[in-house]
Amino acid sequence: MGDLKIFLDFVNATTSPAAIIKAEGDQLIVISSNQSLKDFLHEREIEGENILSIYQKVIHAQHHQKIDELQKFFLQSLKSQKELSLKLEDVALESLLNQNPIVNLEISNTPIKSDDGARYFMHFVKDNTELKLLQDQLKAQKILMNQAEQISGFGTWELDVSTNKITWSEGVYLICGYVPNSFEVTFEKGLGVIHPEDQPAAIEAMQQTLTTGKEYKIQKRFLLDDGTVKQILSRGTLIKDIDGKPVKLIGVFQDISDQIEAEKKVQDTLNNFQALVENVDGIMWEADAKTFEFNFVSPQVEQMLGYSAQEWLSEDQFWINHIHPDDRSQAYTYCKKMVDLGQNHIFEYRFKKKSGEYILLQDRVSVQTKLGKPDRLKGVLVDINDKYFQQKIEHLEREVMEKSMEGEVTLKEVLGLLMFKLEDVFPDLKSSMLRVDQGRVFNLVSPSLPTAFIEAIEGEPIGEDAGSCGTAAFTKKEVIVSDIPTDKRWLKYRGIAAKFGFQSCWSRPVFNKKGEVVATFANYFSESRTPRPIEKVAIERASRLASIILEHFSDLEQIKHANELNTFINKATNEAIYEWDMVNDKVYWGESFERFFGYVHQGDFTAEDWRKMMHPEDVEDSTRKLEEFFIDAEKFKIAEEHRLIKKDGTVIFAEVIGFLIRDKENLPKKLIGVIRDITETRELRKLLESASQMAKIGGWELDVRNMELYWSRMTKQIHGIPDDLEIDLEKSINFYREDFREKVKSLVNDCIKKGNPFDFEFPITTYQGQEKWVRAMGQAEFFHGACIKIYGSFQDIHARKLAERQIEQHLQDLAKSNAELEQFAYVASHDLQEPLRMVTSFLALIEKRYDPLLDEKGKTYISYAMDGAVRMRKIILDLLEFSRVGRTKESKKSVDLNEIVQNVMKMQKQAIEESNTKIYFKSLPQVNSYHLEMEQVFQNIIGNAIKYRKADLDPIIEIKAESLSNFWKISIKDNGIGIDKEYFEKVFVLFQRLHSKEEYSGTGIGLAIVKKIINSLGGEIWLESEIGVGSTFYITIPK
């Protein structure tokens, strides 16, 4: 196998699943395979096995048809000398049932030559699952974009440079308030619609374009006949001939009046909003610089602290007396020192609200001097209480997470730390966590609760009235008990609660990944009250963190399994997993590193080695982002994208995700994460975003549990709202026109309650008051039987709706015009027959009476005149017949096509016998039509088949029928002279002849009559033909 060595080396080196297989009889045996293929198939050893048997083991039994496809593929490979490939879509693999079991695979066999005469193949497997999903999304978006392009449009114009002739599209007429095409546009008329003040600038811009060839672009006003002024954006492009000489200037007009008005309103709103924010940002105050006696406090004091301005000003030393005792001396001393120095300053302290609660304030003080000495103090008090607690909560989360990652730590130690830290942030609460097992609660961690209280509730059953924790576990909802002595849910436990002074208790259920309640997180208080907003946020985040910790410490078996799974992921994934020991500057890689980058690194891997693998243009920016991330003590996760260079020189876009662990001094200690190749995904994402923008399609999502609504940027643009404007479900429904709102509410409610998807097209009124048609689609996502969110898309279809209305009007106008033309043709052809009969009669009399007096030339002239009159009469009769199509007063009835063909054969008996024509038909259907018109159809087509026959061949005509879903499809095939492809459409045009009257008689109206009959019945007619072979006419008739 020496000659196979290069192929064996290639298989072992490639990161794609691959093997060398050998043909033995009707089987393909695995000679050698790489680790990627074994990992993918979840098999340890596959050498020596039939490749088909291996796939039979790993493909799910329900997908036996995929095995059949594989068997055929391998048999084809044995017979072929070329590379063959097979795509297996939506196939389930036994090895992936715990992940995503449905995958899309591409399998290929490439023959390779060998000196030993045996047949070998290189076998490759490629997973196209994610690529196919993105391609499907891109294809859908492209279809939507093409539809949007077909129906979108502005008013277009064209200027002939040599003649100054202007052409407008119908859109320009409508913009200018005129009926489309109601007059011919002249240069003076085109210039006249421009506002007189804007005309010089428009002419100058046009002259500049004609001179320089640059794009013509100008914003100007149109002054309409009724005095209306419209803001117009005009753009144009100069077209030159091959000599570079200007020929035409073509472009578009866009009415941007509403857009400009909307932008003005938005700007006014933003200005007003900014002014409002500046006026309510904290408590404005003024005081004496020497005595600190306040003489002004703004009204916001009542909203922020609960005091009226009068209460503040009337009490002596109010400010200093309400500072927290622990902060009072320091705050006063610092402020006095800075005032004496005449320096503006900012400081923080806790301040007592009227409710008795302390909040953290930031005091921003401006010192105003008089004659060089401090005279007045002006400042603003800002509530930074929430920011303070947010920082404390984030520090708590970070410290607890770091503790949970220590090697020998226990679950109770981590949860105990969480409880102590939460009680440190909120000193008046006592935290407790109970485990839920088989419908009862058991203490897990309750560091500050009395032992007797814990023993009293140990093992108690959960239920609707089982205290705060038992009720929360039973209902799977948060339970807020603000007054234990009066709440019926605490009836059984009031005594033990009173014994230890508990007046209120708030409890939240803690769920595992399966959505099951595994614990409760409770907080006890010695006073009756409900949660403050910051307490609610803190408790929610703490309970969520507790849920994560419980999952992490579920049991030792799960930890072991997680480690094994991590090892498998390192081997199987195409993502590079890393751990950076920042203290010693060493980076540890998983086994996937070699497959990801294409080489094995020798020795210790450092941050400098990593920088060498980065694209030179990205090093500086990426290094700066990392340094900023490490410096910010509040951040612990980073996700960024930059380019990396693989061993083979390939440049890829990589997504680098890392989780940072800090030490006790909050300095970076470790960075753990993954690197993912997003090159193809990034390109597809760009295309998808571009398609969304072009098709005017936006997304939306409603969090049903929290009733929080998200709109994408495009959805906000469709509704005309600013990007920073918050929106909720009620406000979003109110955008719809009033007569559609109840219907929208009903569809949304059905989606939430029943899971029914919706897809509707209704009008909305935008933020600026403009009516616009949109298409809204939505579907629900359920978890454990409850709807957790609904999501979907919005599309601006206003232009399409306008186009549909215009098309409908055009169709009505066209139908009316056609009816009038048909009536005219009918009357005209009928009235022409009488004088033609007179001409024919007199020519016949002349020929009869004066025949002896006429020479041969005179007789020839009489013959020509008689022949022309006869043909004219035939044309008039055919034209009359053409005009009658669709005007019959006969009702449709069931018509037997077998009988129709037999009648036509009787009428064509002489021609059939003379030409020895054979007509074959069998079991033709009965159709809902008109008997006479069906005879005309078959009479014309069969007659043409006989007329246009070959001179040396007897005509053969075959008539067949095929049943479609809503139509009968009839084919009439002949072996005549055939028709050139360029005339396939022309043969159905009135008076269209392909031959002279000397070659073949006729008027050229027959097939036009046939087409009109078939179209009037709602069907279609077309043909296929080949010169010298024959023609086949196809017609469809509705059932």
C-alpha cells in the first residue's frame, strides 16, 4: 500500500471526517479512517468493517429509507470511475440523540489509483446542517426582496438632451396632481412645476451634470396648481453615446414632504424631551455659604424624599439632621472644607426619607463667591441608590460565582455565601433556601433563621395555603406575603412566625433546566411590607443565581458526566476551547485546537503566540478591547470578532468568547472560553440583514411572562418611531387603524392561549399620522404547556397595496375598452357584408353578360376581382365570428369532447378522405363549456393539421386528455410540416399568416378565434413544434 501513503496521510491530516475504503466484491471495506470520522459516528474502531454496515448502526431505525439511498450510492460508486456524492437531508443519528438529532450530510466517494490493481476510494462526510438552515433563510429573504422590488417605485423622468423633450412616468403626473398622461410634457411645463424660487438652482444643477457627468441630485419644491407645495428629492444619471456625447438624462422624483415633516416633529419631540430631562434630574437647592441655611428647594423633593419644600425650609438644620448618623460628621466636614476653599465639589451620603428609609444621594455643589469670598451655594441632589445597590448585587454575583468554581467547595458553602452577602446588602432581611422533594420542603441553607423555626417547617407538605414557600413551590409562582398575621396562606404557621417576630415573607420558586421546581428562595422580615423595586430586582437575580448553582452542584455523578462530556466536546467540536492562566501567561487548548488551526503548537503557548496568529490589521484594536475589558472590574464576559490566520495561510473571521475569573483583589486571574469560525455565517448574516433592509421586513418578540415587547430597528422604522422610544403591547396594537384593533387583539390572544399562528395584512397609522399597510406574522413558543413568548415579522407592503389598486383600476378600464372594441368589430363586419354582396353580384353579371366581349386580360381582371371579393367575404365572416366569441347567450353545459371530434370529422369528411388522414382519440372527457365554441376549437386545429400536411406523408392526428387538479389538459398532435419556434406566439395573433395564399388558403383568423374561446373559458393554449416533425397544440379547460 505504499502508493496509497499520500492519501492515508491526507485522511489523517484533514479535520473533516474521512476514510480510505476498498472495494471487495459488492462491499466497501474501511482500510483506514481519521479520528474525526470515528468521533462523528461515535464508534471507536471501524477498520475492516463494511462502510454500509457502519452507517446502518448509527442512522436511526426510523430513517431506513436513508440506508436504502446509501446502499444505492455505494453500488453506484463500485460501478463508476468518477467521484460521486450523496446528500442525506433531515437524517437522525443515534450518536446525536442527546443533542440535535436531525442533521444534513453530504457523503462523497473519490476513486484513487493503486498499483496492486485493487479499487480504493477516499470517503468524506460533511455536516451541512447549519449551512442549509442559513441558506433556506437567505432564500426566503431573497424571495421577499424580489417581491418588494417588483412592486416598489417612484416617479421617473427622462430628458432628451438634443431635443429638450421631457417624458414623465405616471408616478410623476400623480405627484404633480395631474391625471396620468393627460398632456404631453414640454421642457417649459416640466420647469413650470418647480417652485419659482428653486428653478435657478435646478437648472444650474442640471447644467453641472451635463458638463461634468456627475450625478444629478437636488432637493427642491414643486408648486402644484392648487397651491400645494411638495418637497421633492430629484436624482438623475447622464447617459452618453459611444463617443462620450451626452444623450439623455434619466432619473426619479421622490415626494419627501411627509418625511421632512416627520423629521421636524421628531426633532421637536427630542428637544422637548431633553429640556424635560434637564429640569427633573434631581432636587435643585440653594443655601447660604456661611450658615448652610437653605432658602430654596425644588418641588422634586417631594417625589424623591417624601417631604414638601415647606417642611424642609421651615425646620432648622433640616439637611444636617436627616443625614445618616454614620455619615453626618464626614459629610458636613468635607462640604465645609471645600466651601471655605471656594471649590465646587461632589460627595455622597445616606439621607433619611419621610418613610424612615435611608437612600444614597449624590450632592453636586457649586460655590458662588462675592468679593472673593464664598457667598451662595447652589446644587442638585441626585438619587444614586439604585446604582449603588446594583453595584453591590453585581459584586455579590461575581464573588459567589468565583466561589462556586473553587475545587473543593460544597454546595451549602456556596449557597451560604450567597445568603450572607444578600443579608449584608439588605440588613433587615433573613434569607432561606428550602429543597423541594416529593411534594415536601426541607431545609437546604438558612444561615440566619432560628433552629427551632427551621425544625418546625421541616418536611411540611406544599400546597395552596402552605406558607410562602410551600405555596410558591405548589403554584410555581412568586408569593409575596406582606402581613403574615392576616394572610390565610400562613394560618397554619402564624404561631411559630409570631414567636420569632416574622411579619412578612416573600418566596420565589427555583426551577431546574427541565422547568421543575427543585427549591424555594425566601426572605423574612420583622415588619409588614412589600418589596421595594431594588429589593425585587436583587431577590430575582439572587434566586436565578441560586438556580444556576443548584444545577452546577446537582450531584457528583452529573459533575463526572459533565467532565466526560467536556472531553468529548474537545475531541468532536470544530470550535477551539481554551483556558488562559493570566498569572503565568499560559494558554491551555483542547484537542480541537489542532483541527481548528491546522497545526500543533510546540512548548508553552503564551498571549504573544496568540497575537502572532491574529491578522496584523486586527492586533491593535483587539489588544485595546482586551485591556479595557480587564480594567473594568464590573465586567466578567467578553465576546469579540477578529481575523485569524491558520497554518495553511487561510484567513478566517473568528468569534472569541471568554469568561473572566478574578481573584480576591478583583484582578484578572483566568479567561476561559471558545473560539468559533464564523466566516461563512458572518457573510450570510450580512446578506440576510441587507435583504431585510431592502424588503422592508422587521422582527418583533413579546415576552409573555413579563409582557415586554421588543421591536427591531426596521420594525420601528416601519412605524415611524424613534429608536429610543419604548413600546408595549397595548401601544403597538393602537397603531392599527381603529376598525382593525379588535381583530388584531383577538388574533394575538388566540396565538398566546391556543398557539394559533397568524398572518394578516392591515393598515396602521404611523407615529407621524400617516396611514400605511403592513403585513404581520406571528407564532408562539410554549414551555411546559404555557406560552412564554410570541414572535414574528413586520413588512411594509404599502407600495404593493397601492400598486394592486392601480392594477385593479387598469383591468377595469381595459375590460371596458375591449368590450367596446368587440362591439365595434361586430357592427363593422356585419355592415360590410351588404356592399360586398353587391360587388360580388355585379361582377357575376358582368362576367355572364359581357363574357363574349371581354378579352383574356379582362377576364383575368374579373377573376382577380371575384377572388378578392370572396376572400374579403371570408375574412369578414371570420372577423364576425371572432367578435362573437364570449358574446353567446347560451348557458354552459356538459359537452362530450368525443362527440365534438366525431362531428368535426363529419364536417371534414371530404378533406380527410382526399388526404387519407388518420385521427386517433379515446375516452375524451366531458367539459363544462359551449357546444358550438368547442366545435370551432377542434374544427380549426384539426383543419390546420390536415391543411399543413407533408406532401409525401399521410396525416396522422392524435388527440389525448389528461386530468389536472382544476383543469382538463387536451393535446392535439400532428405529423405535419411544423412551425418555427419564433412563430409560437404569432400564430395566435389576428390575421397572422406564415405562408402565402398561393401555398395555403385561409385568412389567418382561425387560431386567433381558438385562443379567444379558450381564454374566455378561463383556460390557456400553447404549442410545441419542430420543423419537418410536426406540431402539438395544448389547451386547458377548467373542470
